[in-house]
Amino acid sequence: MENKVKVPKQKQVNKLTTAKLIFTTSKSNRTNKLTVRMHVYYNGIASTKVVTGIRIENGEKWDSKSSEVLGNEHKTKYLSQLKAQLDDIFYNFQHRGRPMTAKMLMECLTNKKSWINQVPNLSDTLLHYNESRTDEMKSGKLSKRSFSRFNKWRSIIIDFCKYQYQTDNVPLDDLKPILGKQIDSFLRAKCGYSDVYTAKVCRYLKTCLTYAMANEWTNRNVLSVYRWSVEPKDIKALTNSELKAIEELKILDPELDRVRNLFVFCCYSAFGHKDLAELRLEHIFQTTDGIWYLCHPRSKTNKKAVVTLSPVAVAILQKYADFAQRTGRLLPTQSDQDANRKLKALASLAGFSRFPLTWYVARRTCATYLLNAGASLETVAAHLGNTRAMVERFYAQKKNETVVKEVANIFNNNKAV
């Protein structure tokens, strides 16, 4: 007998998503008869159910598979017409390039709103924008965490509209350039949000208004020239003497010693604790000059970090060489909660109380050390796997001593000044 060869199933190609009209029945408590209801299902979301006005009378029977009323051709024909109307509405939306939701399709079908010709207000514009990013989220280009933030920010802006305009149905043409100042004050003073979070919500609103302009729902973006100020953070980083004190601690507990080694490794490599768990043997390289370095994308931003390993970092990797050969992972990590608990114990043992010891302190310590040692912002950003603006704002700042020395060198080299 010939051996049967298993043919692998071909992956289904992403087909064009269409809207579907689904009919269901419910029994009336008053008449004890079945009533046909309908709802639109589109893009994984169903609208609310609406009564069609059709009842299953005596001598008639409902066929759920074919969505037909057996014994009454007129009712069956009416349901077919509803499906055809939905198809026309859907393809009209698609032809015009307008975003749509199941709720909007149902409102067009029941003549509650003519979304095809009507210009959306601000609240609906935010909804359209969020819906337009759904495909990016499903394909993995946009994280689910970021997509959920869009919905959160939309609800915050709706609360602002209710507070400022006493309604959430604000037409786009009614927005004025003062909107930037108004929402900035609302988020900071009324809601108590930080400068960074306020700027994120406002930039989201600005992007949505740009999206409305692209769809020709409005001819201007009232926030196009508005800029949100973000106060620079007080960057908490260890000094060289504090880091050396932690390195030279004599620890008897092996678990605490392991966390100390990981923390020191992060202070020299700028990796986060989550990134340490993803480091493998294939991520470490060596140049022709014998310099060891790691090349790995950060888990948070997916931006590649090129990390040159200092002698201290190389020595820590050599301590766990057997572990790496056995498991393929460079360093033995543990859960974030256990690691943070051990960091508190490490700070207590070292007598460090200037600020809480965290894994972000390790990243900022590395960035601050490199910047003050003469590395450019571009080099520090590549080492951290981040952008120059983020490094300058959140991770590194030049110390006063560094600024004084650099300016003094300039004056000494140019004595004519």
C-alpha cells in the first residue's frame, strides 16, 4: 500500500470583511408569538438588536438556517430586501472610503441616521479613527495596549466636551483654536494628569483632527500650531561611588547576590529586567577587535539596541556561562515581583535611601554615565534602544560638573575670548 502523504493545510488569505445581517426570534410575553429581530455583525462586533416588525402567525414557521418565514413569501421577501439594503449601504460606505461600525450600519438601515452623507461630530470622528486602526492592531503593527489607550483617551475627550460644551455632540466646524488651551487646562487642573499624559491625550486629539481633514470632514485642524509643554523630569540615577558600593557588597544570600549581579549588569548595559529574560546566546557578538556587544530589540518599543559590554558586564556573563550553555539564556531571571522585592532588600543592605531602587534607575544610571563621559545623544539612544528625545527627557542629563569642565576646556583652548 502506498503511504498517504499529508498535505499541509493552506493558510486562509485575509478576505474582504463584509457586514452581515443576522435574524433572530424572541417570544412576546403579551401575545406569546415569535417576533423577528435583527442585528448587524461587522468586524467582529455586533450592533444592538432591532425589531423588524414581522411576527410569526398561526400557520407560519420560522426557519433559522435560511432566515425564511415558511408559509409566507411576502415576509421572506421583505427580509431578503433588508439584506440587500444592508449590502448597498456597506458598499456605499466602502466606495466613499468612509470608516464604519456595526452601529452605524444599523442606524443607516433603520433610517435613524444617514451616516453616508452626514459629517461626523468630534465624538464620532474619534470613533472612526479608532476603528481605522483596528486592522493594524490585528496584524500586530499596533499593540493591543496602545489600541486600548485610544479608547481610554476618547472617553477622556468626551468628558471634556461634556464639561466645556455641555454636550458630547460637538460639530467639527464649531471647534476654535482656543481648544488646545482649554483641553490642556482641563486635563492638568480638573483631572490632575501629569504633563506627559496630558501631552499624549492632546496629540491623539490632534491626530484625529488631521484624520478628519484627510476625509474632508473639515477643512482645518485647529490644533495644528498648538504645542504642549512637558516639564523635564528629575532623572534619578546612581553616582559612580554608589554603584561601586553596590558592586562591592559582600552578600551571603545567593538569590540576593544574583539580583545584585543582574542590577549591576543593567547599570552597565541599560537593559530592563524584562529584556534580560529575552537575551539568548544568538544575541551576543564580538568585533574583530575583540569587543563584545549585544544586539537585541527592546520588548517595549521593538527598537533595536546595540549594547557594548563593559568589562564588568562581561565578567557577570562569564559567571553564568554554564547556565547559558545549558538553557540558551544568557542570564537567570525571575518574576518582576520577586526581583523588585530583592532590590528593596539590596538597597537596605547597601544603606541606600536617596530614592527607591528600581530597574529604571539602572537604565538611567547607564545613560547618565555615558552622556557625562562624552558620548553623544545619538550614541546613548542607540545603546538604550530609544529615541534621542526620549533619552534627553527621561533617561539622561548632564551633571553640573560636566558642563563646567566642558565650558572650561573651551575657554582654555580659546584664550583670546
